[in-house]
Amino acid sequence: MKHYVLGEFERDEALLGAARALSGRPGLTVDLHSPYPLHGSDEALGLKRSTVPLVALVAGVAGACSGYLLQWYVNGVDWPLNVGGRPAHAAPAFIPVTFELGVLFASFTIFIGLLGWYFGFPRVHHPVFEVEAFRSASIDALWLSAEVDGDAEPVASELRKLGARQVTIVPEVRS
Amino acid sequence: MSTAEKTIVEAHALEGPPVLVGRPGDRELTESLFQPVLGPTRKGWLLLLAALLGGVGFWTLSLVTTFAVGIGAWGNNIPVAWAFDITNFVWWIGIGHAGTLISAILLLFQQKWRTSINRFAEAMTLFAVAMAGLYPVLHLGRPWFAWWLFPYPSTNGIWPNFKSALPWDVFAISTYASVSFLFWYLGLIPDLATLRDAAKNRTQRIVYGILSFGWRGSARHWQHYRIGYLLLAGLSTPLVVSVHTIVSFDFAISQLPGWHTTIFPPYFVAGAIFSGFAMVLSLLIPARRAFGYHQVVTERHLENMAKVLLVTGMMVSYGYVMEHFMAWYSGSEYEFFAFWNRWVPDAKHDTGHYAWIWYMQVFCNVVTPQIFWFRWARRNEVVLFIASILINVGMWAERFMIIAVSLSRDFLPSSWGNYSPTWVDWGLFLGSICTFGMLFMLFLRFLPAIPLFEVKELRRELDHAGHGGQAAHGEAHR
């Protein structure tokens, strides 16, 4: 059965130190929770570079291409209109919509991708929310959470040693 | 005072007032900034909301009339086929652009003073775009067929013509509205989670809990969040320029004297930012007073916005000068006449019926911002508020001059005709201001108007940097 060990820290140096000490161990997933992005949390947790820019680029290019293809098909192939003898397939006139669709696709991909894929949202119930004091994580406190496979007690006592103010163990309840 | 101290004080004087007054704690910030949302409903708020609802009623009546009677209920007719409707459209969409400028472009330039006003400005963008989008749809004549604008495989076998500027508009405005919403909402999520956690009752916890999707401030999420947010800012920046460029194409690619000019895209974008910053000030100054945001919206913010007004005002003035220069330099008597018609009331030649609007426009847009050469004016709430209202009026007048007045005098004197609005035109215009105001009031009451997590981050940054103009102002350090 999985357990979550939660520890509250007062200072960010202590929190990042604890994260460095615990992260990378087998059977243990460490995460930090703070009201604002913490400087240095990425290295402390050993996180890899985010892939969001790459995903956004692919989506943007796909959007721009589909925008151009759409205009080429509807105005150039399926329903060519002769307006004052201008060419039916008119590349310069197709630039605005091509650009707009590129931006539109990239933006929606970033938003939906972040929430649905990278964050796993919507997830309004999470074991960390079982601790009432965890409410301070979005207001003024810094928390460390460790997802433990197996015995959680050693991790909890280690967290205390690393300077956590209060430590709680939450069992993950699967419904 | 030692030389070193003197240097510090002088440096602070040069830097201007702080972007954050004092060093409040995170909990203190949460409580004071969320007071408007979590505190009790205030009487003043209710009264103002009720007053605005009256205007919303007038607006609804005008809308219903337009739907029932058709656009014959408006004053528009040939030759002035575009009048209040398109003027309102361009005016509102321009106002929206300042929100994106503050939230996206200033973010990319790492301007710290943007932090406490960006949410405010983004909300203004959303509501302004919502108002703007309405007019072209109403102007279709049969607005219930608005979906014909989009390319879909219809049984008629016909498609939009993408060589016209109007389908560009459809894509530009709908993309702009969607992206602005996503950007605004992404920024709101951490603050909605804070609202959920600071909420005083169960209903608030549930509603804000659902709206925040279960945000738990995870470092693993913050990593992607920051990059995603920055990317959206990066995408919004060229988007905002493209949108107003495309709006200006509606006019510039036609051949009507007064419209047909290459200066329109940059001139329209500058005008959009000019009017939008004015609107931000018109909203921010009363809200700052009412909700006591003085700690996070300081004189520094007001002063910087006044400087932006001065700069963009000069750009717009340059646009006016160049329009006239090109009309003269083109050697086209029609172009020349279009501008003559704006300046000179002359009954014999039937010109200048709207000259008073032109003079008002020059006073509001060219003369008014010049007061911001003076520091006392940039820091004075009353001066700023009055100037911002004048600029809003002036920018509306500018769009009216360009659109309706150019149309009223085209090539052939036999096709000339003047325009006067009906009560429905006034209802759709003034009513939209009330509707916008109502949406804004609801936003102030139910959503965090100041981006709390960014203010907390800013406080930390200022602490680490060890300055921010605090020492010179004698405020307590924490």
C-alpha cells in the first residue's frame, strides 16, 4: 500500500536540502509544494527540462499548415472565385489566417496539454489534501511530500531530522 | 549623511517609488488582497452594480430591437454603411489590446511593475473583446446566421472568400478572444487554489476547488506551468499586433479616401495601446481607492502607465501628421479633400459637418497626454483619471472620424450623405460600456483581481535583491 509523507518547512533552504537528500531513491517520489514557484526546486528534485516548448512548436506548425491547406483547398480547388482576375490560390492573402491558426493551435495545446497531460488535472481529490494543515501550502508555507512504496515511518523520521516542522503520514485510499 | 548613503538615496530617487510598499508577509498579503472576494458584500459595490444594471437593460432593449427590426433600426445607410457599430468594434478591441500588452509584452521584458496590474488588465481585455465581437455579428443583418462566417462543408457548396479582409477578422478576433481567455485562466489557477484554501465557507471551497482543478502548488507542476505561461505570453505578443493590423486592413485595403493608406497598421496598433492604457487607468484608479490596493498598486504603476500614455499618444499624433502629409503628397485631390472635410466647416461646399468631433479628438489625443511631461501629473490620481477619460473619448472620436466621416464624403458629390445615430445606436454604445462595467464589477467581487502568487514571488525577489526603493522611504523591513 502506498503512503504519502508530508512535512512542513519554514525556510526554503531547509526544504530544498531535504528534497536533495531524499530525491532519486528507489520507491520514493519527492515533490515540493509552495504558494509561488520556488527558485532551485528543479535541480533539487533532479527534474529534466520541460518538453512543453517542443509540444507547442509542433502544434503551432500543425495549426499553421492546416490553416494554409484549408484556404488553398476552399479557395483554390473546391470553389475558385474570380475576383477581378486575381489568382484563386493567392499566397499573400492567406498569411493572416495561417498565422492566426498557428497561434490558436499552439495556445490550446499548451493549455489543455498542461492541465490534462502534464498536471493530470482535473484531480480535486489528492491524498495531500487529506491533511487539513496542508491548506497553508497555497498561502504561506512550504511543504514536501514523498510518495512511499512500503514502510513510511523511516522516511517520516528522516524528514523530522532534516528540519520539518510537522510531519504526517497519509495512506492512499483507492476507491 | 555619508557619500555612500547619499548615492543610495539618489539612486532610489532615480528609480522612483517602489513597486511594492513595505514587506508584508505571505499570509498578510493573502488576507488583504482577497478581502474583496472573501469579505462581506459592500453597499457601494451593490449600488454601483444596480446602477450599471440599468444601463445593461438599455443595452438589452437595443439588442432586442436590432434583432426584431433589423439594422434598419440604426442610423446607418448608404453611403455611411459603417458607423457606430464598427466604431464601437474598433474602439473596444483596441482597449482590449492594452491588457495583452501589460500581461504578455511586459512579462517578456521582465518589467516588475506589471505584476500587480496584469490580472486586472487581462480581465479588461476579455470583457472588451466580448463587447467588440458583438458588433460585427449584429452588423451581419441576420446575426443568427453568424456561423456562415466559418469555413464548414455546407450543403450549398460555398466557402468564405479568404482574399477579403473580413474573414481574416473572423479568425483574428476569435483567436484573440480564445487565447486571451486561456492566458487569463492559466494565470488564475494558482490563485483560485489559494482562494479554495483561504475560503471561509464550504460553498466557496467547493466552487474554487472545482475552478482550480486540484492545483496543489507542486514543484513538478510549477516547472511546466512557468514555461507554458511564458510561451502563451510569447504567442500573445505577435497575436495582439496581428489582430489590430488585420482590423486596420478592413479599411486600408479598400480604396476609400481616408482609409486607403499604408500607415494604418502601426497607427492602429499604437492607438489601441493608447486607448487601452487609458481604460486600465480609468478602472484601476477607482478600484485602488475602493479596495485599498495602495500597497501593491503604487505611484510607480500610475507613473509608468502615464509614461506609456505619453509615448503612445505621441505615436498617434505622428499618425495624424503622416495621414495629412500623405494626403497632400499623394497629389490625389480626393485624398486631400477627405482631410479638408475633417477640418473645415464650409456650408457652400457641404464639408466639415463633423469638424467639432475632429477638434475634440485633437484636444483629447494630442494635447491631453502632454501633461504627462510633468511628474506631479503622472503621480496625481485625479489628473490621471480625468486624462484617461478624455483619452477614451478622444480615441472613440478618432475611430468615428476615420470610419463614418470618410464614408460620408467619397468620390462623387451626388453620393454624399450625412450620418446621425438613432437611440438604438446610442443604446448599443452606451449600454455596452455599462455591460462591460458590470462584468468588471463581478470580476472584482468573485475572482482575485491582483495576481497573488506573482506578488509573493515579487516580494521574495525584492528581498533577495535587497532593494526596491525601501530604505529611502523609511518603511519597515521584514
